[in-house]
Amino acid sequence: MNREEIINNHYNNYSEDDRFTKDNYHSLEYTVSKTYFDKYIKPGDRILEVGAGTGAYSLYYANKGYKVNAIEFVEHNLNILKSKIADNMDIVAEQGDAVNLSRFEDNTFDVTLVLGPLYHLYEDNEINKAISEAIRVTKKNGIIALAYITTDGVFASWAIDHLIDGYPKSFDDNFKLVREPEEIFGTFYIQEFKDIMSKFNVTLLNSVATDGIAPLMEEKINALSEEEFKVWEKYQLSVCEREDLQGYSCHMLYICKKN
């Protein structure tokens, strides 16, 4: 199967729609990400979300009165997103691919969110194209936020259960996870992703661990009471930019400004 078939098959059989709401652990990524986006998104900004899923972020900002364009690769997810659009929302949701945003002119958006596509791009040229397209359609001094998954975060939280059957199919002799469509998700070392971004004309604003060590403590995080979890959220927000604590976060955000 090709990339399109593999990714569509995955999300046709996975409930993306309740991912951020089904438990404490999964909600942490959403809360931390949204907290950072809210720091930069200003009244009147036009927002593009590439890889909008079922609309967790796009619908949130459309409901707050922002003009939003949402691009989603998977038809199943897109249909769910469209079903949630209310009459008062200024949002256009379309099917598309992060590597080709040619429907949009240069310098169109104040804020561009790329919060899923880099999970599912496997070739260097595709990764670079998705990043360059996001930058191209963003206005000068606009904000671009790119989410990616870390190699060590996935190794410690997933591969630990596949140390025998996972080699060499899923990881190599250096414990680098294999990046190919059959593995569904592609990962990066944190410094590796920073090195990729250094080739583009952007300025790094924040490198954020959106779930931190939570992937290694999922059961404990989910067992916290609502009051206890509020404290954990505050903790994660207080340490999410500390480089000494980021390595085992599964999800990272690279927030930058277009020069």
C-alpha cells in the first residue's frame, strides 16, 4: 500500500475524534499546545491548520471568532470535522496534503499550525516540502507551529513492549526508529528536528514538550483526580521548555516566526 492508503486505513480504524478527551494523559498534549497557541494568536488573525484531524484546534479557534482554513488528509476525519461546523463559524475545511498547499497564495496566513502531517511523512524531500509550504503561505513575522514525535519518547513508551519482535523491523542497531509508511508514525530526535529547521528562514520561539514524561506514567496520570490533574498540568506547563526534561516526551512543538 502507498502512504495515502496506509494513513487512511489507520485513521479509518482509530478514533481520532476523542483522542484529546478520553483521559487525562491524552488531554495534556492538547492543553499545553493550546496554551502556547493562545500566547501568539491575536484578534483578527487568519489561521491555517494543516492536518486538522477532526477539528480539535480548528473548531476551537473558529468558535472564538477567528477565520480558519482547515486542511485534512484523511476523508474520514474531514467528514467528522465538517459535521461539527456551526453556522456562526468562519471556517473552510478541505481535503489536502501538507506537501502541496498550492491552493493558497504566498503570505496568506498570520498563523499556520502543522500538528499531524510530520507524523506521517517518511521521505526527507516530503518533510522539507511540508515545512517549506507551511512557511510559504504564512505572512512575514507570522507564526508557524510544527508538531513532531520523538524517537526516544516512542522507544521508551512503545518499543519497550516490542524489544524482540521490533528489531529490525521497527528500529535499527542504534535504536533509531525506522521511518517508513508501514510503521505509520515517523519520529525525530529533538536535535535532528532543530537541525532540519535551521535550514529555513525562521526564528525559533519555543521548543515545547507537550506531554513530557507522561507517556511513561500513563496509568498514574489517568488515575489522578480532577484536582490532582490540574496540578500536574501546571507542572508540565512549568517545565515543558526545559531541555533536560524533554527527551522522553512523545510529542514536541517547534514554534517559530517567519523572517
